[in-house]
Amino acid sequence: MFAEAEAVEEDGGGGEDEEEPAAAPKTAKRKPAARKTKKAVPDPDADSAEEDEKPAARKKAAKKKDEDAPIDVPEEFDTAAMWERAHRCGKYVGAHVSAAGGAWNAVVKSVGIGGTAFALFVKNQRRWTSPPIAANQITAFKAACTAAKLDPRKHLLPHGSYLINLASVDADKATQAFDAFVDELKRCEELGIGLYNFHPGAALKEPRDEAIARIASRINAAHKQTESIVIVIENMAGQGTVIGNTFEDLRDIIALVEDKRRVGVCLDTCHAFAAGYDIRTPETYAATLSTFSTTVGLPYLRALHLNDSKEPLGSKKDRHENLGKGKIGWEAFRCIMNDDRLNGLPMVLETPREDGPQGDLVYRREVELLYSLVGKGVGEVPDGV
Ligand SMILES: [Zn+2]
Ligand SMILES: [Zn+2]
């Protein structure tokens, strides 16, 4: 399933499998036009070069025109109740949504599930390269965010490609990974997005401390090639040789990052639980947050992934489950939804769901259930459960 099975870890669910690149052509017309333009590059030695050039130039112009054509984005979404609810409790909850047809579609999907935060892929997450984001897609995305009253600097948390292993020691693989990493960061900046979440990587056969140093040095290099994006490291479940399953790993990477204003952590509840951090009771939840606070520091916590776990505590297996149906249970999510220290952070569901509208209903319900936990006492479950 993955190019470097050990380097990447399945995040489960999230509708991530059949994802289209964010820059996917809007119309069926554009795809063949773009492809033919490439093939029709004139060969200077060929007699027909001049003839070939004309259709190529025409097609290029047609493609440019297509990218300039404005995309019809709704001018306003009915989001007043969603935002009122989120502002009242300070919790910005949503899901990882599909960006098929362009990133602006992810905004529409997120609004559809009642999300006041969301994740998306900014290019095809299973390919190394994707075409640049078309100008009209950037405009449409920004317009959609404005229409939904979403601040892309605060409420969005794109997820990095699964192929990227920033700990790679092999020169060619490291270059490929780094280039793809910077490309994704730049795409985020083009879209006006402030945070970018990624899996730190895997040590494979190399010593862990050296792998950690390589990850940090590549974050430093990526900072220098970008303007403002905050690189958010996700904690991992601990499968294979992955880095980031302990809070100490996260601390050690951050310690080597030069620009500390532009690095943070995304805490995935399923990964933390699989890695051995219990959060099932108010006491264990408090202890885990306290360990994070003393080891990494709460100011570095920039986002959460809200997932239940199919596997037990400490299993090291990354298998997401729908909220309340796994080994973690509702109490952890009740604690989260009533913890003021987490106010303002994007919280993103990556729970299992089918593709399509049925899957969106799963997210819609989970968002509702989470908000219904606000104000509930110890041991209480969401409304309707
Ligand atoms: Zn992830
Ligand atoms: Zn996650």
C-alpha cells in the first residue's frame, strides 16, 4: 500500500484513500488539453515543427484561460449557529475532508458536516509530485474560507503526504522527501494556511538520535525556504521504527529546531493511546496532559486529532475507531471538550467512514456528539448515545 511501509503509518479513515489532488482539474476538458500540450512540444529538427507549435500554443492558451476562469463559489454559507457554538466553548471541531475537485470543495464539505476546523491534503498524498495549484483554485479557496468565516491561518490543519520520511539517510530519498515537504509547505502558504501537520518519519536501520537530528535539520532548512507556515509534528502510535511515539521524541526534535515560533505538535488521541498514554479517565487524562506539559510544553500544542482506537492501550498499532466505539471511550473526549487549555486549537476527526455522503453523515454526527459533551460531568456520555 505504501512505498516505504516502515516510513509511513496509516492514519486510518479520514476518507484519505481515494483522495484527488487539491489541484485536480475542475473540468474534464482541462486534463487532456494539459497532457496534449506536453506531448506537442515541438522538435526543432522535425519538418513539421512549425505546424505542431500552433496547436500546442493554442492549447496552452486554452489551459491558461481555463485557470483564469473564475470558479463559482457560494458567496455565503449559513454558519452562524456553528460559529456561535464553537466560540461559546472555545472548541473548533471538524474532520479530515476530501479536496477532490479543488481545495475550495473541502471548505464546502467541512461546512456540510458542521465543522469549524478541518484537515485536507494539499496535493495527492500518494504521489511525489502534482501540478501547481491553479490561480483560480487559490482564489476560489480563499473566497470559500471567507464565505464560511473560516480563518485558514487558525482553523485549518492540512495533512502531509504519507510518502515523506524526513528522517531518510539515503541521499536521493532524502532529497525527494525534502523537496516534496517544501512543495507542500509552499502550497499551504499559497492558500493562506498557517499550520501544516506531518508524520515525523522513521529511523529504519539508523540510530534514533541521528534520525531525530535529521528531521530537525530538515525542518530548519524548510523554514528558510518558506515565510510563515508553522510545522506541526504529529505524535505517532509506535509501529516499526517510527519517531514521535514518545513525548520525549517530540521534545528532542523541537529542541533542535531554530525557529521555535514555527514548530508545534498535533496530539492524535488514538496514536497517544496506542503508544501507551492513557486518557480514559479524568485522572489518566490529566496525568497524560501533565506529562506532555512538563516534557514538551503546552504552548507547543497546536492541534488535536480526535480518534478512538480499535486496539488496546500500548498496542503500538495505529487503527482508528469511531468515537465511543473503541478502547478509549467517551470519557477522554468529554475531558477534551471541557479542557480550557485546548481552547482555540483545531480539532480534527480522522475516524473510519465510507466515501461519499454517507461518510459525511458519520462526521456530522461525531461533531454533534462532541459539542454535546461541553458542560457534561464525569462519566456522562453525549446526547443520544
Ligand atoms: Zn496523521
Ligand atoms: Zn492523526
